[in-house]
Amino acid sequence: MKRALIDSNNNRVVQIADEDFPVHGALYWVDCPDDCGTYYIYDPENLTFEDPHAHSKDEFGNPVEPFSMQRMRAYPGIGDQLDLLFKEIRDSGSISASGAWFQSIQAVKNAIPKPVDPDAPVQHLNSDGSLVTFYENITPSGGSGTGARLKFRKTSDGLQVAATTAGSNYVTGDTISVSGSSVDESGTIEIEVLAVGDSGGIVMLGIR
């Protein structure tokens, strides 16, 4: 069984290890299941662990992990970081941008860049290592209505689409479309309006 290092201030798991090592007084070790992850929440009364983002879902109903949590999971554990810092100070007398600790942090920041442009494709790594790409603020053409803006979710299994701005005057059965280049695909992507609200705002879409 694995061991989880718990922060007594918030009951969060800060590191998973095979065996204990000396820690600060505000931290303590407990047994944990093999599928426990860093930043899970520990319940000391029931001796259980919960992923705080297990119920977070995107517009498509899929589990999603926030950008900040992706980085937290990817950073080296606290013990490993302290070891890198200690060795660098011991060997060089200082901490530099070329040192092992800084480079380990920079590698994570490069691999999981902070989203800047909300209209640019944003990529996430799921906890299982699969890649998800989101394309937002895309205006479709066609159909009876106007004003809709779409968001696409792309994985190795295909595309999903949702309306982030409903628009108005669309009707059920309308076909709208976007250029495949908007989502790094070829050709034209045709989308069926599956349901609308009272004012003709899009409620549900499906890719043909």
C-alpha cells in the first residue's frame, strides 16, 4: 500500500510515496489506496480520500481537470524538489536558472502552458494521459437563426460540440456548419440543431 503525506491545515495530499521520510510538524503520513493522487482531500474521520475535481465537467458533460491542477500533478513532489534545492545549494552555493530544480519546474510549465488567448486552441492532459483540445468562440454559418457561438472538444475519439452563445431564431433540424480548419480538420463540419429554446436559441447540437 502507498503512503500519503497530508497537510494538516487543509487535509490535502501533498505527496504520494512508497515509504515515509521525515517531514515538517504540520504534515503527517497515512496509508492510501494505489489510485490516490496528489491534492486529493483526506477525511481523517472516515479514513477516505476524494478527488476534489472528480465531479467537475465541461459543457459536454466530460470530466475535466483545471489547468492549475494539471500543473500541480506534473510538478515534482515536495520531497524531490527539496532534494534538488539542497543538492544545488550544496554543490554551487546558490540557486540558478540553469540548475536542476529550476529546470524541472520550467519543463512542466513548458509542457502545460498557461492559456492566454481564450479563442486559441487550449490543450489539456487528462489524468489517463490522453490529450483533449478545446476550440472556442467559433461562429457557424447556415441555419435559420443568427448569433450562435460554438465550442468544440476534440479527442482521439472525435469531436463534440456545444453552443456557448445560444443565438436566436434557429429551428430544430437546422443544419449549420463551420470550416474544418477552425478545429484543425479538413473540409466542412456539418452540425444539426437538435433542440432550441423559446426564442430559437440553440440548446443542443450534434455533429452529422
